[in-house]
Amino acid sequence: MHTLIIYDITDDKIRSRVSDECIAHGLTRIQKSAFIGVINNQVRKSLIKKLEKILGENRGNIQIFLICDNDIRFRKVISSGDYSPEEGDILFL
């Protein structure tokens, strides 16, 4: 099962901690505030607990989506001709 995490967090320190935690749990950055990867339920639950703790009462929004293999194959990426992915970004799984 693919896990997609997207977030909108105004505080740079909190946003960086969320990003670091996503990477530490095996997810890959696909946009500045979006990560995806295949992780098991136990890892996902651990990540959710850590993200809840990091965000705490701070202003922000973290959304977590589970996407099955059948649905992920319909993923399309559209980017402009001058778009240059940052290091670590992936375009297709």
C-alpha cells in the first residue's frame, strides 16, 4: 500500500521536522510538501504518532492518504518545460 503525505505548515522548523520524519520512515519527496512511499501499517502508525507530536498545537495541516497499487498506476505527472526537479524528487514510482 502506498502512503501519500501532504502538508501545509507555516513554521519552517516544524515543516522541516515533518519532512525529516517522512524521510526517516522511508518516504520519498515528490514535491516540496509531499512525500510518497510503500510502508507497512506498523511504520505508518509510528509515523502518524510522530507527526501528531511534531505538529502538536502548532498551526498546520497534515493529510495522509493510502493508495493501492491498482490506483497508483493511474498516476500522471504534468510539469512545465522549465520545471527542474530538486534533488531527491521523483516523477514516477
